[in-house]
Amino acid sequence: MSNIIYNYHYTYIIINTTNQMKYIGVRSCNCLPENDSDYMGSSKILNEAMEVEPEAFTKTIIETFSTREIANTNEQWLHETYDVARNSEFFNLCIAPKKFNMCGRTHSDSTKKKMSESAKGRPRSAETRKKLSDSHKGKTFSEETLKKMSDAQRGRKHSEETKKKMSIAQSGENHSQYGKVPWNKGKHHSVASLKKMSEAQSGEKHHMYGKKHSAEALENMRGTRGPQKKTTCPHCLQTGGGSMMKRHHFDNCKEIS
């Protein structure tokens, strides 16, 4: 763990002015945040996009904080507010400090090619294979989840005839998404809107103004209370723990049409 002490902590948003794609992150530095313009995020997907059109990306400081801990809390709040992991208008692939979520997203052809080439000729070691095997031992799905899973996911294979029937049954007007408009199509926040949201959370208006985290809350944020109980959403099959699963999955899952 690094022993460097940083003096400034802030959350920021990077926007592609060409297509309005965005990235929200957190940063600690020893210079004034407005002078930290060289830092443009650590996302691999974001960096790949900036290599193609660097002049299209702008960075805006959302808010500054006295500690990294409070800055992390603000980043998580922003991620949850805009559901960045599932929102196709964001480069973010996870809601801090959770794991990546590629649900509803696809890698670009160039990214797929790079991933394929990087994996070629790299056999997994015996230790890696053992870890993968151990990580799957003892995992079971509920009866409700199993009903939602396809035959292929349960280790079965459909016949060619069955596949053809399934394809016809899901074509054209029979498709579940036929005639529907994506929930977030055409939506984006302007820089002015982001500024207003920032001002609405500044000073005495901020949800943490004048408050301190309890010792229990601090332990929870540091992850010292041990792993949370994992649950699996029956609609999108994503597994996770804590209030985030209850908030964004099960009856609230966006996979429910």
C-alpha cells in the first residue's frame, strides 16, 4: 500500500463532446484539482477512445473534498445516481467500489481483437486452473434462478430443430423488444446540468456537511467486516451483495421489460 499523503481529493467527469459519452471518477493529487488537467482517468476503454479522438474529450471537476474517503463516497453516490455500469452513455463499467458489469454492453471489434491476440499462446498455469476450479465449487442456484436459466447455461444443448423453432418464435413482432425504445435513448446531461448538480451538493447542501462517519460505517467502507452474503438476480443473473442488489435488481431489474 502506498504511503504517499495527498492534499487534494476530487470527483470529476470526462465528456466526449462528439457523442456525449461520459466517465465519472475520483482522484487524489498534491496540486490544485484545476491544475491536474493531465490526468484523464484510468479506464482502459476511455483511454482507447481518447487515442482515436483526443481533442474531443473535456474534463470537469465536479467537487473537491477534504479526504479521499469522502471523495470515494461521493463517487459511489454519482455512480449509483446515474447507474453508470448499465448506462450505455457512460464509459464506466462498474459502480464503485463494486465489480465490473458488462450487462447490456459489448466490446468494440478492435477491443475484441486486442483481447483475443493478448490471450493467444498464454496457457493457464496449474495454480490458476486450481483457483478457477475452487472458485466454482459449492456454488448452487435456487430453483427460481434455474427456471430462468437457459438449457445451455445448465450444461444442455438444443437440437438444430429446436434452435430453429426458438429463432422463429423470437423473430419480428414476436421479439420481446419489438417496437420498444431503449430506456436511455437520446438522454444526456449537459455541462450546465452537471454544474447545477454539483452546486446542489456543495457546502451546507451536501449530504455529509457537518456529519462524520461512525466507526461501524468506516469499517464497512474499508471492507473489514468480512464478505457480504451473495445473492443472484433471477432476471439478469448478476451476483452481488448488499443493498446495491436490492436497489438495482430483483423487482427493480432493468431486464424486466
